[in-house]
Amino acid sequence: MNSMINTRSVGSDRCHSHVVRAVVLAVVGLLLPSLASALTLATTSVAKDCRVLPLTDKKEYPFAPYGQDLACDLSVTNPDGDTATAVGRANAGFGSGFPFIGNVNVNAEAKGSGSASFRAYATIGFEIQSLKSVTWPSEGVPIIFSTRGEGSATASGPNEYGNLTGSAMAEGGAMLVGQSNFPSYQFSMLDTNTGGFDKTVSVNIWFPNYEYGMNINAGCTAFAYNGGSATCGAAVDPFLGFDQATFDATMGANTYPLNEYFKIVVSENVVPIPPAVWLFGSGLLGLIGVARRKSAKAA
């Protein structure tokens, strides 16, 4: 009898150990994002508001992190045969990879009695880390911040009665944050304007392993009435990289290849399923496996 009790006790201890390990694995999985990276996770958000009388596409403002795509496609034909439409899309993404680290795009079109409005945002952190042992330059490490912003807004003019039949707006911007000398760019246009910015500037990063940030945004609204029409679009696409030419000029004979001694690290995009989810899932599967073994032994 004592032998049976001891055997069961050992089996229970092993089972308990499996449960504890599975729970720890699940908890570690949930904590992984904060342990894996020193940089704040990159965020994106998009918003829309589309309307065609008498239809309304529900307003959506998912400004919680990681919204990346919204669209609308509304159309209605009135009894008199006129068609009203509201179509458009907003995208907030992370480019094809470093150094093309982010982009935001919006476009909209409205006809008849309709309106379409879209916005897209992206916030990305970055820092410079050392690859080799080297004294941080007293003048800082120069980087290139190059960004292009493009927008257009076109609306139909007044009808034969002199009434306006459309209105369009487009805007966008890009800025670096973390130092007082960081640049900021913005464009805005209305109705029949096309423009934007295409800027490249060199700025010195003063501190290693310090998180700086980049914010980009784009928005446009197309509004049509009295049978009119309007279209709009906006896009912002930034670029980060080392400014070797400026560094060479500053350091003279003491210069060295920046990309051999430093690297620019960009915060991760967590829209894909992060490793934490897989670890948490593994923990849950472990718990299920333990429960099944206990059930089998009990039977």
C-alpha cells in the first residue's frame, strides 16, 4: 500500500512540475516583447469616414496601435438616375526594409452627393548602436534624413448656377523627434493644388543607445455635392542612413567608415504574430498535454 502511495506521490510531483513549467513558459511569452527589444514598438494607425446619401459607411477611427489598412467603396443610384459614390483607402506601413523604414498613403474620390475622408499615421523609433569599441564623436554621428511628401487635391468648379459642387483637401508631414535641431516638414493643399516636399538634411545624433523617433502622417478628404466630384491623395515616404560625406569632412584624417563601427536600429513592426503569441500558445498546449496525461492516468 505504501508503495502505491509513494508512486502516486512521485507522479503527482512530476505532473505539478510540468504544470509549473507550462505556466512559466506562457508568462514568459507574454513578457517577451518588453524583454526582447530596448526600443518602443513601432505603431501605425488609420482612420476613415465615408458617406453617400442616404448610405453611411460607419466611421472608423482605430487609433489603437497597429491598424494598417482601411477602405470604403460606397455607391448609390438616386431615383433620377444620378449616381453618388465615395471610395478610398488608407495604408500605413513600414516600407520594404531598412533604410526604407516607413510610408503612409491615402486616396479618396467622391461624386454626386458623397464624401470620403482618410488618415494614416506611423511612429517609428530608432537608435544608433556601436558595432566596435570606439569613442563616440564629440560632434555626434551624422545621419541623413531624406523624405518625400506628395499630395494632390482636385475638385469640380461651380455649376451653371454658380454653386460649388466639390471640395478636396490633402496634407501630410514628417518629423524627427528627440532633439531640438531635428527637422519637420509639412504640406497642405486645397481643391486644385498639387505639391509636397522632397527634402534631404544631415543632422548629428548626439547620444548612442538613445531612442529617437520619426513621425509621418498623411490625410485627404474628398467632398462632392450638387452632382459634383472631387479627388485627393497624399503620401509620405522617409529614409534614414549615415551621412559619411559630412563625417569625413568633420573628422579629416581621423575618419572611418560609419557603417563598420555603428548601426541604425529601428523599432520592430509587430503587426505579424509576435513570438510572444507562439510562446504563450506553446504554454497553453503544454497545459492541455498535462491535463490529458492526468486524465489518462486517472482512467
